[in-house]
Amino acid sequence: MALNYLQSPDLKAEFTGTECLAKRRNMMSNLISNDDLKKIILEEAKKINIENAAHTEPLYSLAEILALKNVTALRKLGKALGIKNYGKLQKSPLISSIAETLQQTDNLRTCLYIVDEMEWDFFQRAAAKKHLQTDKVYIDTYQVTQGLGLLQSFYFVDKLFFVVPDEIKAAYRELVETGFPEEKRFSDLLNSYAIAAVSLYGAISQDDFVALFNRQNDRQTSIDEMFPILLSYVYMDKGYCFWEEYIVDSDFEEDDFQGVPRLLAERKGKPRYEPPRDEFLRYSDWDYYEITPQLDVLKTKLAEFIPDPELLLDVLDEIHDICAAGTRMQEHFDLLDTAGVVFDSRKQAEDVARLIVDVQNNTRLWSNYGHTPRELSAVGKSNLLHFPSTQPRRVQKTGRNEPCPCGSGKKFKHCCGR
């Protein structure tokens, strides 16, 4: 039975609408103590868990657990599993078809392949017990497996229980005997390396990718082994894809990959930055980037203009992305203007511009094969960005009909204020 829909990027969104609380925790970390923050996060997580749990004594048969879902949820699951005529079946026969499909080891393997590392670890913990009782868990830890019917949460006598149905446990034990957990661990590691490589470099040849992976891991791989594994993750929309002999960022598809040859030409002759394994794998989180001393200095300066800690973090994220893209200084000042930053003098704007230039020169760039401009300038492979000769347009306190502060002699509205 074909399970192509399981690889759809919309699958997770169909089964959940809840954000991961970790991001909120990071944003709030500077506002309250760690103990109070932990308590708030766990209380909020528990509320969300209770809302998404079945309010009944734990059940253990797959049919009984599936029966807790309404027909709409079952039909979504039937569609995901490729069940024939899923939209026309009544609840009872639809449950029987879903249960039969999920118990087949090949289908279960496909379902488990799409869950991320956090959910996979939690599923294994729950599958090892009759039920797992814990209040300290985020819904992100089980949302897809619960949507697929592989696990169910229950709220009973003021406690949360997590159950893997008996039939799923039996099929999973068969997978364990064939070495599936190690197979998935290795495949997930290859996927993490692909995300990290694309996040850091934008594009990497398959030969270079395999060589990098093999340098940092005991278990070796090859292009013949790696390619079909990563292709399955490409279908899940993991943010990268293949172009000729390269693994590249999926965004290159927008211009039919014309940007890839330009990138390769721009970094020709430059050495590739290769951090140690643990640091490299941090880039497998698409939101990760290196917090440099220059960013910290800029953060301190911008805090004078942006009192909202959450907004300040968002602005810093955007500044990093603009630096990584290598766009004009004006893009930074447009961002600051949108964030409500008001400069009282030209000197204030110049001070911020200099700090942004410093951030740019210490940002890891695709065009530098992961190196910063400052790192490559030390070996004569890159030029540092200098303070712009043309000043940013938006310096507050200049009227549109007043002389432009850049010294051109024109009115502000006809010069930098356009």
C-alpha cells in the first residue's frame, strides 16, 4: 500500500496547531527566574496536554483507541495511510481498515520514519511499558504519533498516561528484531548532517558531504547508500533537495536553481569551514546561528531603542539573516524603522551602522563556504565590509523639506529621504 501522503509537509499541521513551548521559554528567560520560568512552562504544557488527552481510563487495544477519534480525524488518518475509499467508509469499517494497515510492519516503519528524534525517543519509552505516566512532557513530543494512532494520551484521576496500543507494540517488536531502531538512528543522523551542511554552506557536493560525514562518524557511508536515504527525507520537505551532484537549500528551487552556479563561482578557491561534530550538528536546527560577541554588542546597543525583549530578539534574528544574505545597509535600517527605532542624531545612526558592519564581518556566509569575512580576510581570501559611504536614509529629526544630512545640498525628500 502506498503511503506517499505521510511524506507531505502538511501532515504535522493537520494533526496539531500547538507551538513548541521551548521558543517561548527562550524569549522569557531574561524576564523571570529559571525556577519560576520552569514552573510556568510545565503548568502551561500540562494544560495543553490535558486538552489533547482522552479523559478516560487508559485503553490498550488499537481499535478502542482509534474509536476515541471522530470521523473527521479518522478520515484524515485514512488519507495519510492511503486507505482506499477512506472518505466513504463509516466509522467502524474505517477503524478496522486503519488498524489493519498500521499493524503491517512495512507501514509502521514508514510511519515511524516521519517522526523526529524527540518524538521517536518518547515513542520508544512508551512502547517499553504498559503505559508511561508523566506530567513533564510537551505535546511536541507525541503530537504526530498520536495523530497517526501509534500512541494515545489519557487524563485520568488527575494524571497523564501515554499508551502505545498492544497491536502497535507487537508490530514494533518485529521491527526491533530486524534492526529498525539502528536503521532509523543512522538515517536521522544523515538527515541532520544534510540540514546542517545546507544551513551552513547553502550547497555541498555529494562527494564532499560523504567525506565530511565519514570524517566525523565511526559508521561510514557512501553516495549509493546516502542518496536514497536522503531522498526519502527530501519528500518530507526537510529544507534541502538535490541538484545535479549537489545537496542544496530548497529555496534555490524558486529560480530554477540558477543561484547555485553563482554561489559555487563566488566561493571558488575558498576553504570550507568545518567545525567539530557537536558544533556542526547544531546547524541541523534551522533556527540556529552562532551568537558572536559582535551580536552581543549590537544587542546591548539596540536595547537602548527597543525595550521589548521579544521584539529585540526578533530584530537581531532578522539582522543576522540580512547579514547572511549580504544585502544593503538600507535593509537593516528599514527593519529598524519598522521596529520603531528612532535615532535622535546622525551619530546614533552611524554608531549602529558600524556595529552592524562588525556583525556582518563576523557572520558565517554561504559565499565564504561557512567562513566569516574576517576569518577569510586573514588569509587573503575575502575583503571585509567597510563602513558605508552612503548613509542610511532614515535618521530621525530631519524634516522632509530640510537639507539632507548627507551633505548633498538637496532637500531630504529628494535625496536620502526618497
